[in-house]
Amino acid sequence: MGRENFGNRFGVLVAMAGSAVGLGNLWRFPYLAGTNGGAAFILLYLVFVFILCIPVMYSEFLIGRRSGANAIGAFKTLAPGSKWGIVGLLGVLASISILAFYSVVGGWTIDYMVKAFQFRFTVTDNAVLEGMFAESISSVYEPLLYTAVFLALTAFVVLAGVKNGIEKYTKVMMPLLFLLVIIVAIRSVTLPGAAAGISFLFKPDFSAITTDTVLDALGQAFFSLSLGCGCVITYGSYVKKDEHIMKTSAMTAAADTLFALIAGLAVMPAVFAFGISPSEGPGLVFITLPHIFAQIPFGGVLAILFFFILFIAAITSSISLLEVVVAYLSEEFRIKRAWSVFAGVAGVACLSVLCSLSQGVLADVRIFGLNFFDFFDKLSANIFMPLGGFLIVIFVGYKLGRKAFESELTNDGKLRVATWLLNFTFFSIKYITPLAIGVIMLNGLL
Ligand code: PFF
């Protein structure tokens, strides 16, 4: 069977943005910014996105498109007989470990969507909302059930394939998502007392920066842009040869970053206006937003819409993660797509159970001092993804080399890209990006 491609240019962009924009923007970014002191963290994150992540994104994209293969097959195709396939394997493992906790949070969004349908968000007492969140995530069966539903829906879309599944669904959902987050952000910044939250987001306090903060910001930049785990390689492999890699990457990064900032504006001013602690942790969005909805006209309906969007944002990202695993299994082992989906989801589900239960009955089981959920989160965002990105730029800079880099980014000379831009990008891929990622990782981990 021939490989599928994305149908058109808009479809590619939407699928890439759909992967990038997700719980990382709406759930992870606000709470990490909150626990890492706000503006200084955000500034670092922005610097990392534009200086380090964009070269990684070009590199992944060009590896995918040039090889036309899955995350591991891509390295085997471009560097036959070498050990580079290990980088792809690292990506597949990263995708599995992200899906393990991502699907649990995806389950929480379904849970909150159901609560919104029952019009449960009429309370404005922080303690009650905190209690509601704690209870929702710590019980045994309900979160497991919602996680299972989330994974099943992810599998359903991936099963439908690239053009009919991924592209079709994402195209409708992404623009809608954008609109709704803007509406919530407008409400949040106009709340009385919102100003403190806005300055928390935009007035940096550099004394709050530690080596952990720097690694967290790098990890978040990678996580948010879906980098270093084979996802952009896999999506890149479905892209036709006339696509402008640099333009699509830059637009994806811009959309994702804009989204994160708007999500910050939707959450943080309200956090301050309601006297919630910005360092509340993973519950931040789930505690703050119901509070907003309880206090605004048509809040009940907005709550339904919002948790629906959060769920959609999560699904369009989780399908890209599952696709990494499915493309690998179906191409490298020549297994039917349906069986690959089944095997991928079954493997992930085992880990998801641990992540979900670690919010309750398994809370005391620790790996390196972290519960399962936090372990998979930190392992993927702060280790696997930056490490993957590091190895990917090394691969492009030193193994593929300048000629392949240039021919891929200019579509064999058909696109005109300024020479200085190509020079600068390649220099960054060869020296700046690997060096910076290496230093930040060593500093943060040692
Ligand atoms: N970028 C997604 C988010 O911000 O929610 C998460 C993600 C998706 C990470 C796909 C990695 C990936 F391959």
C-alpha cells in the first residue's frame, strides 16, 4: 500500500498546529509559569522557542520529508547501516511516555466537560473547587474510565488514517479553538483585580530563575512544539515535496506560541483576581476556570464550550503522538494499521493506569522521588525531548550535511530562500543549538 499524504497546504499547517497546540499550552504552560515565577520563565521559554526550537523543527521536518518514513525508518533510510535509528527509537519511547500521562489529563478534560454539562460550576469558593479537582483525579475508577475513553477516541481518529482522520478533524477544530480561548482571555483580563496577574505574566523577576527553571522552560518549549520525539519527522513524512518547510515550521511555532500566551492571559489574571495560588500546580486550570465561569453571564454554556475545546486540543495532539508509534509499528514490522493502533494503545494504556492511580492509591510509589505521573512528564519533557532534539540537529549538521539541508529546505532549488538565512540556520543547527541544549541539560540534571 502506498503511503498517504496530507491533502493540501492548509491541511499540513493545521495538522502541525493541531499537534503543537494542546494541553501543553492550556494546561501545562500556565501551571509551569505559575510555579516558576511567571514572566522570567515565559521570557526564557520564548527565547528557547525562537532560537533553539525552530532549528530543531526544520531539522525534524526535513528528515521526515526527505526520507518519507517513520521516526526510526527515517534514520535508517538516510543513514543506512548506522546506529542513528536509536534517535528514532528514543522518539518512539518519548511519545509513549508522553501519551502515558497526556491521556490521563485528556481524561480529566472529559471529566470536566461532563461536570460542565451538569452545570456543576456554580461555586466560587476556592477550597470547594480545589476539593472537586482533588477528588476527581484521586479516585480509582472514574479517572481510569475517562482516560480509557480518551485513548479510544484517539485511536479512532488515528485508525481513520492521515487524510480522512487526522486532517479532516483537525481542520474544523483548530480555528474554533482559537476563537474560544480568546473569548475566555478577554473575560479573564477584564475581571476586577486582573492587573496583578497581567504583571505576573509580563514583568520578569530574574531572581526567580534557577537551573531547574531554565530546564523546565526548555522542556516546555520542546513539549509545546511537539519536538524531539519523532512527531514532526512522522508528519513531515506525509508532506509533499513542494511544501515550504521553513514557512510551515515558522507559522506553526508562531501559532503555538501565540496560543500559549493567550492561554496565559486566560488563566493568570483570573488566578490573581480570585486569590488562587499561582503555584497551585497541575490543578491550576481546572480550579481557576470553573471559578471564572461561575461569575460571568452565560458562564455555564462557556464552561461546556471551554472544556470541549480543551478536550479537542488534547485529542489533536494525542493523535500525533499515537501516529509516531503507529507509523513505526506498521512500517517497520509490516503490521496492518489497525493492529498497530491496537498494540500502541494497549502499551500506552498500561502506563496510563499507573499515571492515573499515582494521583491517588499509588501516590506513595516513587521513582527518583517522583510519582509515576510526574516521572513520565519530567522524563519526556526535560530529558527525552531535548536529548532527541540535540541528536537530531547533530544528525542534520554533521551526518546529512549542508547540501542535503539546503536542497531540502529550498525544494531542490525551486524555492528562493535568502543565502544568509540558510547560512545562519545551518550554523545554528551545527553549533549554537546543540551547544545550548547540551549546557542547559547538563546544568539542570547534574
Ligand atoms: N505539543 C503538545 C501540547 O502542547 O499539548 C504535546 C505534544 C504533542 C508533545 C505531540 C509531543 C508530541 F509529539
